[in-house]
Amino acid sequence: MHRRGFTFIEMITVTVVLALAATLIAPSLSSSMKAQARRTFLRGLPRLAAQARQQAIDSGAVVTMAMEGNAVTLSMGSGDQEEESRSIERLNVPQDLSLTDYRLNGQEVGDGDWFVRFFSDGTSDSAALVISENGGTLLYRVNANNAVATLGAGDVNEEVIDRWPAGDYVQRG
């Protein structure tokens, strides 16, 4: 008589093979998820400023982008510190990134004091912060005249010239 089913040795062999496959796949899956979180944050930061500017123009109210714990948040209010503001969006900072060297209107501030206000006329506070990752750094900067945010290489101490004085040569490029 021939029995159907698997022997104990066959079941152990399959279990060991599956365990080995899981140990090989898990680290690459984890690093892939971290890389995705990093990409989402780095792409979302300039988008957050654009959203804040547009929301301020559309609503006629001041929209504030600020650091709250381990996230960059957008909230809407009149711009008064005492007034209750309404939260719009939150962008979490991945664990492998660190935000340092906060600047607001040319002055170095702490992360709790870094809040960028976007106004209904399409302007904003001037702001910058340094994003460090794996030994490299990126500079996030918000231009005060047009509230456009950029992310790239640069020095936080560099002065940004975004308007040319009347009578000077026209900027090319």
C-alpha cells in the first residue's frame, strides 16, 4: 500500500529553504523601503512649499511650514502665534536623514523656531535648512520673493541673489 503526502524529511527541507530565502530577501526589502521613504521626503519637501504658497494665495490667509518633532507640517491661520491654526499636511522625516542648520530670514534658528510663513501675495519668509544623509548634504532653500523652494547642493551661508538691481546687466542662463 502506497501512502500519499510528504515525509518528515521533505517538510524540513522545504522549511529550511524558505527560511534561507527569507533571510536573503529581508535586508534588501528593508533597504528598499528606507530608500523609498527618503525619496518620498526629498521629493515632497519642495512640493510642500508650492502647496503652501498656493494655499495662501487661494485662501488669503497665512500658511506656515514648520518642524514639529520628526515631521515638516503645513498649517493655516492668520499668522498670529496665539491663534489656533488648522493643520493641512504632514511630511515625516525618515530616520536615516537628519535636518540641521536651520535658517530663517538669514538668521540661524533652532528647529523649534523654524517656521516659514507663506503670504497671500505669493511671497514668503526666506528659509533654508541642511539635510544630511550618509555623509552627504543637501540644501533646501525657500526664496522669499516668489516662495519657490529648491533642493540641491549648496552652502547655507551663501547669499541668494534673486533680483537684479535696475540698470545692471541682465542675468543670463
